[in-house]
Amino acid sequence: MHNRRSFMLGAAGSAAALTLAACGGEGAGSGGPDPEADPSDLTVGVAMPTQTYERWVKDGDNIKAGLEDKGYTVDMQYADDDIPTQQQQIDQMITSGVAALLVASIDGASLSAQLDAAASAGIPVIAYDRLLTDSENVDFYVTFDNYEVGVNQANALLYGLGFLDQEFNEAPEAPEGPLNVELFAGSLDDNNAHLFWQGAIDTLQPYFDDGRLVVPSGQMDIEQAATQRWEQETAQTRMENLLTTHYNGGEELDGVLAPADPLSRGIINALQNAGLGPTIEEGLPVVTGQDAEIASIKLIADGVQHSTIFKDTRDLAEQAIVAAEAFLKGEQPEANDTETYDNGVKVVPSYLLEVQMVLAENYEEIMVDSGYYTEEQVESGQL
Ligand code: BGC
């Protein structure tokens, strides 16, 4: 049991008492999809948060294409990061009789009424990448190893600062420090943000403890570091404020923990606007990332952004479809984690995928040789 890895939103400590058998679900509620139904008679509802992050667009495209390939009809809706819009979209999907729901929430705790309605209608619900919290009516969860994302982000930062070598062991010529870093987190209503943070902080803590790393702003709580709705501009403004308030006397900033590529780019804008860089070699602080967005892969190739985390959304979409199909055939999808994702009411059986750290020295291999991006896309920074 990895205690440090389980994160519980809310206060429902009693969740541990529920057994998986009791909450694994049979699909959900009464009725449920007819296991004999032909895919061409079934519609799958797909609720997506926003198109402003490249990854959600790719996720959506992959899910839609994959389901349609199998003969299903897809009702996919993006909610513009607006909670009432997402609630309405899901209400509508339920009313129109979808056979299953895949939901990437905006605020994981805001959809309880929709999840209740889905359960009453016998519609199985799969949480897609983001955990749906505070509800027992979540049947399955497909995601990446989110704690590992944070560990990888912190290791990338430590590597970029020279504390770790290429194998991520203590570097023989590691700096004595103290080196200065600032920390950014994602949106507090996204359970993932907490796991990314936890993984990163657990990894960085020994360096804070022995003084090799210092956070000059003192902003070391997730609440202080959070970026509401994962908005790039919010991160950029916070970075600007940190620079004016805490680095105006010649203090050097060495690195920034950034949890997602659009935030990394906002932070890099702020740093460059303040005259740092423009490349790492020329003094830009080491900035981490996540999602391997094309614009950030270009920045990594150009020596500007230090790292990102690649999460192959093709695999996640595929896994979501496998899970949806299992429910539609009256079966239970296979979980590979039944401990970590306590949503405040129950532990949601989950399927976790692995993640990869991307740096200047391996982006070619991971992002281009694998066929994910072409060399031209990396050069232009556009899809
Ligand atoms: C996802 C990240 C993404 C972030 C912002 C998180 O829930 O796991 O991949 O960068 O949301 O959209």
C-alpha cells in the first residue's frame, strides 16, 4: 500500500471501508446497456474540458476515431472550461440515451448530479484522465501514473540544475547550492494537480531539507503555487510578480517547477521579458513541463524549455475504448491499480499508463522517431 501515493479529496475517510466488490459496479445502476446490442445502435458520450490545451484536442480526436472505427456513434462535446456548460452537455447526453459516458472533467467534484442521473439510467461512467470525485457513481478510471509525472518533473529539474546525472543518480560534481527555485502547481479542482505536486515535492523535499534548494518567495504550499483552470496567463502573471517582488535585488533564479507546457511557456515569457535567457545556455532558468505539446518540443529543441513529460494520448484513448467496450458487453474492464484513486467516496478501479521524460537529448527519439511528430512540425513548432 503506497500511502504517499493515495490522495483523498474531501474528508470521506470512511471510503477505505468500502470493498472493491461493492463499488466496482456492474456498469452502473439498474438496466444498463444491452450486451447483445450492435455498436451501430449505440452512442458513446464523450465530455471534454477545453480545446485550449492541445492534448485534449488530440485525446478527443483519438477517442472519436477509435470508437467510430468500431462502429459506435460518438457524441463528443468540449465545454470551454466552463463548469455549467459541461454539466449541461452531460445532462443532454444522458437524456439523448448514450450507452456509456467518457468524462474528462473541468472540476472533478462538480458533476455529482450528472453522475447520479447516469447511474439511474444504467449508463456506465468512465473518468478520463481526471478523477471524478465525491461520487460513488464512477465505474472506472483511465489515466497515467500521475504521481510519477510529478516525480519525473522534479527529477528533470534536479537534472537540469546539475544535482542528478543522466541516470538520475547524485551527480559527482553536484553544486553545493543553495540554488533558487520557484514552484507552480495546476488547478486545485483537478485531482491530478495534487498528485503531480505530491510526486514533485516528495522528490524535492530532501533538497529543501538540507538547504541545497531554496524557494526565495517562500511560496511552498500548493494553494500558493496553484494555477486556477491551468491558465497560461495566470502563470505568466504570477511569475512576473515573483520576479518583481523577490528577485529585484540581483538574486538569481535557477529553476522553475512548472506542471504543464502552456504554463511553462507563460513562465518562460515572463522570464525572457525580464531579460533572462533567451536560452538556458544564456542563463534562462531551467523550466519543466508536461504534455509534450509541439510548441514546447520546439522550445526544448531550441534549448529554451528544459523538459516536458510525454503522455501518449493515443494509448489513453485506446484504453478508454477498451474499458467502454467491456462495460457495453456487460463485462468489467481490467484494472491495474485498485488502491491509489480514492475519490472521497470510494476507490475507483483504475488503469494507469506510464509516462516518459523528454529532454533536449532524447526528444528526437521519443517524439520524432516514434512517429508522434514529424521533424517539420518540431522545426515550426506547429501541428
Ligand atoms: C492533465 C494534464 C494537463 C492538465 C491541464 C491535467 O488533468 O493530466 O495532462 O496538462 O490537466 O489541462
